[in-house]
Amino acid sequence: MKHSISRRLAAMFAVVALFVFTMVGTGLFLVLRTQLEHHLRESLDTRAEIARLIVLHSTTADRWKMAKEKLADITPRDRSTLFAASSADPRYTYGTPLAGSIEKRLPGGYVRLRANGRAYDMLTTTIPIPAVGERPPVDLQVAIDCSPNVRTMRVFGFALAALTALGTITVLLLSYSVAKIGLAPLTRLTKDASNVSPNNRSQRLNTRSLPYELEDLAKSFNGALERLDSAYARLESFNADVAHELRTPVTILIGQTEVALTRDRSIGELRHTLQSNLEEFERVRAIINDMLFLARADQGERATGLVEVSLAAEVARTLEFLEIPLEEAQVRAAAKGDARAFVNTSLFGRALTNLVMNAIQHCAPGATIAVSIARERGRISIAVANPGEAIEPSMLDHLFDRFYRAESSRTNSRENHGLGLAIVKAVAEMHRGTVSATSSRGVNTFAFSVARFGAEQQPAVASSSVSSPASGVQTAAATGHGMRQRSVG
């Protein structure tokens, strides 16, 4: 069951109001009861003092008769105040002392007594009066009815409870209205958010009229929309690029098959057609494998099977394997520097092969490709530099994007489907590294880095291996797939 924020806020305010009203009401109730009891004792003390003076001056039997008349005169008709005197001499008595159960003894000699035959308690005090003249010692008991206080406290308690309930309900209703008004910006925010759709990706939340409590939320949401818009745009471009790259080999396969079916062919001609089709199938498979590899990398998958190796030895092994492509291009490669790091040797070789093959394709005969290994801020950087025409700065930021080629003509596209440097970037990120590209003074340098993990810092082994798309540097070197074209001549 869904809950309304306005109702929840109103209920919470009502609970707080009920608590506050209860606390204040309890305090007022206790203060009033204390004051009423204080006034009741003061009234009892006043009447007891008058009665004491009357009894004190009654020193003879005749005066005692007058004292009894005075005590009778000051006794109210409703008998809310009672006087009683007792002594050893029966002549010096008045009234009947109250009898009943003692409810409570109070400081100062006061007793709260539930007298027989009365519905309410009586507050009593007993004053001993010493003998004077003919009169013997007398115990004077004065009692005052507590019923006015009890009735007052009862009415006050009922009124307080009713006002507390009424106040709580009022706070509940007002809080709900105030919460609805206070949450109006959130309603507008929700309305703006509902207008965002794939057909209106540029729609953003208006943060100018929002309170600062919601401004950060709206900015975060707008940031998420920006990232989603960018990802959506990349996905659209990616889908178009994939369709473009797959369309060429599929078109070739269809064309060659249709031509082969137009007339009878010899076994040799059919074998040639099948061989050509096989090459196109290999190209399609290479694209699919590379895309699966990049998809796993996008999901944050880390490199597994890390071993501590000398990067100089891995570079030397890769250059040795690429000896034939280097000779065919009439270029040479030289390596310098060394460092040890934990890497997946297959992925490392794949990335380095892509960079070296990229340099081979854009080197003039007789040039030298420089491979350097350097330490930088907790990482190991592997850079491949080759002489060539300058690359425009606007292109450098996109060279590691998928299917990106610097020249719009897409030359040599059958050999290169624009994923080579994207794979280098993915391998670097799997090793918690970065990539970079620079072009300065006729030398173009492409580099990637790997983190220098200690033995205790190796990443946890992932549930699936990431090295399968890079089954070896032989695939990239032999087929030339994955090399990115640049407009460097």
C-alpha cells in the first residue's frame, strides 16, 4: 500500500502536537491541583485558627457554652467545614470527631480522610489546646470538604482532554494543507520529470523555482538525464556503426554467392568462392568477438589471471611475434624501460599488438617505432610512438572511441573495423589504467597504463574470464582486425 507524503507529514505533526499538548496539559493539571490543594490548606488553616482562638479564650463552663455557639455559627450550612472538640471533661466537648479511613497523610499534620457516609474526602487537622483556667486540655479537629477541588479538577481534566483532542485534529488538518502547499514544488518536479521521453531527451527539470532542499535532487536527476542522453546517443551511433560494419561483409557474401549460382562453376572456382566467403565470415566473427569483449568491459569486468611479469619481457615477446609485419612494412621497433606489474599477459599482448599494428600501418618505410615503459603515479605506462603526419587536436579525444576513423572515407575499412584502440582502452580499464593520445613535432604517441598491484592488492577473480576475446596476439597480428585508421597519410 502506497502512502502519501502529505498524509505522513500531517500524521507526524499530529503525533508531535499530541505529545506537546499532553505534556503541557499534564503540567497545567499538576500545577492547578497543587495550587488548589494549597488554597484548601490555607482555608483550613484560617478556619482552624479562628476556632483555636475561640476555644483558647473559653476558660470557664459559661464561656464554653458561648464558644460552642460561635463554632456553630461559623459552621456552613452545607457542612463543608466541620469542627469537633474533645477532652477528658464531657462538659468541654463539641461535635463528633470524624471517623473513617485515612487516604493520605500530608506534611504539616494534615490528613486526607474518607469519612463514613461522605462521597468525597475531607482534609483534617487536629490542634491540641492546653488547659486554661477551669477548662482542661482540648483536642480541636477542623475538617474541610475536598469535593470542590475534586469537581474542579475533574472538569478541568475533561476540558483539557477535549481541547487536546481538538487541537490535535486541528493540527492534523492544518498540517495536511500546509504539507500539500509545501510539496507543490515536488509536484511540479514530478510533472516535469514525466515529460521526459526518448523523443524528448533534451527535456530537463527546471531548478530555478525549486527550494534548495529539492535543488540538489533536481540537479542530480538532470545529471542522470545528461548521462543517459549521452549513452543513448552513443548507443544510436554504435548501432549505426555496427550495422555499417556488418553490412559490408554480408553484402560481399550475398554477392559472391549470387554470382556463384548464376552458372555452373568448376570445383576450383567454388573453392575460391568459399575461401573468399570464409574470409568474410572471419571478419564478421572478429567484429562480434570484439563487441562481446567490449560489452563485458562496459559492465565493469576486471582482468583475471593476473601474474607478476616484467613488462619489458612481454614487450620483447610481442615485437618478436610481429617481426614479419614489421619487415613487410620496412620499419623497425625499439623498446626501452622496464617495470614489473600484475597483468593478464594475453590481454596485455592484445593491447600492445593493436598499438604496434596501428603504428605500422601509419609509418613510412624506414621509420622506427619506439615502445617505452615508464612509471607514473602508481601506474605503469606503455607508450608506442611513430613518426607521421600531425593529428588534429579535435580528433585526439575520439581516437579511442568505437568505430572511429579519422578519415571520413573509411579507407582500408575491410581490414580495419575501428575497434582496435577501443579494445586498448578496455584492456587498460580492466587493469585500472587509462589511455592517452598525443601528436607533437611529427610524432604520434598512443599509450595505455596498468596499475601496479602488489601481491596483496590483486583484484578478485571475476566469475567469467575476460581473456577469451583476446585468445592471443596472433589473431590481431595475423588478420590485422581492430586497427584504427588515422588521417596521417
